[in-house]
Amino acid sequence: MVDSRDRLALRTQVHAAVGLLHGLTHTRLNPAFEQLGLPSVPEDAGTKSERIDLSFGQVPDSELVQVARRFVEQSPVPVSRSIRRRLEDLLWEEDSPPEIPKKARRELALALDLPELAQHHAPFMRLLDRLWLPEEPNILLSTFLNDGMQPRTLRDDIERHVFRNPGDWSGVELFEQLGAFEAGDARFARFLEGLVSGDVLLDEHLQEATVSTFNGFLRSSGTELRRVGTDGGYPLFALVSTRLHGNRRPKNIIFASLGSKPDIRFQSSVDNDIEIVGGRRSDTLVYDREISTAGLRWRDLHSWWQDTQKISDESKARVDLYARLRDCLPANSPGQRNLYEAYHTALPASVDDPALLPEVWLHWDHKTVEERGPEALLRSRMDFLLLLPHGQRVVLEVDGSQHYTTDRGRTPDTAKYAEMVAADRDLKLRGYEVFRFGHDELKHLDAAKELMRQFLPDMFRRFRVTKS
């Protein structure tokens, strides 16, 4: 997430963009406010500028991103590319893109075959248009055209030096002219993803070869273009960090225990095959199928449940799985139960959504904490786990008073709080992202649903979760 300086920059840029509403009439201002998610202001509250300032002044920092995104996606007034791109850069950087150092960018530009990448004129120019090209001519690059002084644009130069006279410009020259070496990491990442997309390179073998070339320079900086799916039959690539511990694919997921810690033994330590023994084996679930680069989706979990439980009817299997997962949630934690239900109902249900795994065992030790002593593993279970695209792992935790108090919530306990914070640090070092919710935020189901309606789209966007 952004720091306070970046938040101030976002507020400044969004305020400037919202100021464009001044071109509307008084009667059209409130519908425009509503479209952007801004508060309405009575028509007699002042001039148009004053009404705009009054409305925007009521927007809390927590809603700035949503307002900016609505402005970019559905502005009620025309927006220049320069304003749109400043907002895009701030929004995209909120997603914490992997860093791509200038050295890696320059080496990559030196190695790329520009005539090959630009062999299809229209899609290549659409990519540059979307990410780089300004709409205003650069008066400093004027030249004599048609027997008179006419402003020459960057588009004119690209047409001349890349297409009409291939070989005039190298990849380095193109990157310099576009400003790609100085651009934010998020915009540069989208540029690379676009260059190797099926929209620009209309040949799958050329896509793979170009990705291989790019990755030769990107991996030294801890990033790579990784295949994450298909788009119109062509491979789809996304730039991801290779430094995240979480990019390793899980081998076994042990979750949804009914009651106490499961009794586990290895059937084969070489193959990492485990078995639940003692009690009823159905009291603990073990997902042991391969997890794709798209993450673990409901369709995967439904299929696994239907197969392992030998349920012939697909709809019945889904209902049965939903109930089984709900049953493992602690009866004394309505916040957890409400989060689980709100996750399923706050947004339109889709089998392509990430599966929400409850009560996931992070560590397992056959000895108790008392037996293990100071070497004991802390935080055995996570409240909820999401396995997202590109190996990203997200933990959702619901914090009741037991996390930081003793005597049933009556006495603050700094040791408990310190233990929770230390466990969070450990998770983050292992490549997990942790989002905490206060129990009071979720103790009422309607409030939990509203919270999930706001949180989930932003979280999915942050981790680039897309529908198949």
C-alpha cells in the first residue's frame, strides 16, 4: 500500500481530475458526482467550483482509489491522456509491482529485435497508444512538412524510423523516446506484457522465444514473465516476482479440521504423501492435487470434492462442500462465520473465483507447545487462505479480543499481541500477504457483506485475479 506522501499525491491528482467537472452545468453535477461515487451537493451551495470542492472534500483517503478508478474507467467528462496516465500510474503503483531496475530495462532494450516486434503495424501502435503516446504534438520537435512549419509528433517519428525505415531506431532509441527507462514499474511491466501478447505477436512460437529472451535479463533482478493462462488461444504472460517464497506451488493443503489437531503420518516421505490417522479421516481435509498458475479456484475444489466424495450430482457436491467447510468454523467466532458467508454472497458467485480455505494448518508438530518448549512453532492455523495467481498466497485473519487480552477480554496482554505481530512477520517473510479484520467489523452479517463488497474487488485487482 502507498505511504502518506503517495496518498497526498493521489488526492492531489484526483482533485485535479474531478475539477474537470467544472465544464458541466449545475444540474449535471450531482449525477456526475453519483457516477464517480462522490457525495451530492445542493445546487444552491455555491458556484460549480465550490460545489466540486465541497463534494471532493468529503471523500476520505480510504475511498480515493475507488474514485480515481471510476474516473479512469467511466469519466463523465473528456479526460486528456496526460491526466489519465498520471492517475493510472498512481493506481497501478498501489498494486506494489515488482521492481524492474534501469539496468535490466536497458539490457533488454539492447537485445530486442525491434523490426520483429513491430512487424504488425496496427496492434503495435495500439499498444504504444494505450501506454505511451501523448495526444499533443511536441512543438520542440517541429519540422518542415507540406511546405510549411508543422508540429511533429512522437507518432510521426515512430512511423518514420520504425516502420518506413526499419532499422533507423534500435530498441534503446524507442525506449528512450517513449520514456520507458524512467517510467514506473507498473507501466513498464504492462508494456512488456503487451509486447509478448498475442495481440502484438501473432505467432505463439515467437511469443515463447521473445519471453525467453526477456527473461534472460529480467531474472537477474528477481522478476520474470510467466505464463498464466490463455487469451483467444494465445499464451497469456504476466510479470511476477521470483523472489516471493509463495511462488512455490503447494504440495499438500491440510484444512477444515473438525475439532482437535489432526494425527498425521507420512505414507512416503520421498513423495511427500501424507495420511490422516486416528479418529475419522473425514474430520480433516487434505487437498493434494496440483495447483496451476491460476491459483486454486472453486472449480478445482468442487471437482476434487465431487471425486473424493463420489457425489454424482455437481450441484449437490457444491452444496455439500459449502456446508462441510462452514462446519469447521469455530462456533464462538461469529466474525469468522460471517466472513465465510459474506465471501460467498457479497459478489456474484463464480467457479472462477479463488477458493476460500478455512482453518488451514500452516505448521504441524506431533508434540504440543508444552512438550516442544521454546522451539515450538507459533500460529499453527490460519483462519482463511487464498491461493491466487502467480503463486501468491493471501491470509485473512479475524481478530477477536482473545488475540490481545486475557481474562476473557478484560485485561490487555502485550505478550499476546507481540506473539501475533511476530507470527505476522514470519508469514510475510514466507511470502504470505496478511489482511486482518477486527471481529467487531464482522459481528453482524449485513456489515460483513458490505465490507466484503468493498474489499474483495480491490483485493482481486491488487493481486491481478481475473476470470477465465
